[in-house]
Amino acid sequence: MTPREAAPPRVVPVRIGPRAATVLALVSAIGVVAFCWPLVAAHGSAVAAHSADAPWLFAALLPLLVAVVIATVADDGMDPKAVAMLGMLAAAGAALRPLGAGTAGIEPMFFLMVLSGRVLGPGFGFTLGSLTMFASALLTGGVGPWLPFQMLAMGWVTMGSGLLPWPGLRGRRELALLACYGAVAAIAYGTVMNLQGWPYIGGLASDISYSPHISTAANLARFTTYCLTTSLGWDLPRAALTATLSFTLGPSLLKALRRAARRASFSPPTTFTPPPGG
């Protein structure tokens, strides 16, 4: 019997194993509550009455996000090359973030996250998005109670790219898909992060600020007005930049990421076949 290595499979270095999937589902469920409680809290409820405590309560997301990374490694989803790639991409994304410094929503790190998630899959994507946001916060001094929310939102953005359909799509059609997703994800990221900060920002006009004493529908209308009047000017440039970079730099970056992903696969399946004539 002689060993013969099969052709390298088209797989991602990091898969979502059972432990990682369980922790990720738990983190996402808590995150949905953390972001959306202003729109679902009952009128006059204890949650609304103690809304000022919510940022610190949900800051507990940070160790859970770290647990996702640990569970991903424990599930044998990462080999040494994949870990090295994760660190390299997280460092690159963290270095890109200060280039725009949030000015008018210019954040070039988004296109790198979207393309990386597409090539390397949802498990790698969530881990990469969260770690990149954490590293960039350390680099820019942006550590605060909002950081776990940013990590979670960016993890969702990058994971969503890995869940896009048509994995075999290539060329301009794939670039168009990624550009459209990147634009939508950039706006969705800003909207979700607005949910995190909206209830705690004082001094807002009464017709756009959160109120625990009105209905969910009324608060939703106020939140929509808040997004349109305060953050859309940042979200649209972020979306446009992400789409533009995906089109212009996408072909080269996708090729480099796919080549690196193939080389990061340490364990191609091995099969045994009998020798000729034997």
C-alpha cells in the first residue's frame, strides 16, 4: 500500500466546530438582546428603568467573545498556519482603521474584513472581525464599554461574508456580490452601533431621543429619524468606500487570500491505494 495525497480540497482553515458554534450562538443571542433592548423593553419595565446600567452589564460580552476564539482553537479548527494568518489579517485590519480615523465614515478596514470572510469562511470570519476590532481599539485608544458591541458587530459583518451564497462564483460577478454585501453591511454596522449608543446620549431633541415611556413603534420611529439625521452621513461614505475598494483591490486580494488559504491547510486527506499489479 502506498500513500497518495488527494488534491487539496477547497476548504477554509477555520471551521465552526460544535463548541465554537454553541458559544457563538450564545454570544449572538446575548448580543441581539444587548443591541435591541430599547425596542423590545416593555413600557415602564425594570429594564427601561435601569437603562443606564446596560452598557456595563453587557460589557460582559467581552469574555464571551474571547471564549469564541478559544473554542474555535479547541475544536481543532485552527492549525498553526491558520493562527498565523488570523494574527496577520487582524494586525492589517487594525492598521487600516486609523487611516480614516472615522472621518466621514472612511474606514478602509471594512473591505478587508468582507473579502477575508468570503475566502476563509464564517468561523474564521467571526473570529477575525472580533479580534481586529479589539486590536484596533488598543491601537487607537478606543477601549470602553462600547468595545464588546463593536467586536460583536464586526464579527457578524465578517461572518456574514463567509455565509454568502455561490461559493464557486468568480470574476466580476463575485466582485459585484462582495461590493453589494460590503455596502449593505457597512450601513447595517452603523445602524446596529446606533442602537447601542442611542439610549444613553443626552441632550438629543425630544423627537429623536429614546424614551422608556412610549411604545415600541414610537421609539422605532424616533430611532429611524435619529439614524437619518445623525449617522447616515458616515454610513453612506463607509458603504461607498467598501464597495469601491472591493472592486478595485478585490481581484488581487482575493487571489492572495485563496493562495494563502490553500497553503494553510496542513491536513489534506490521505488515501491508500494498492500498487499497480498488486
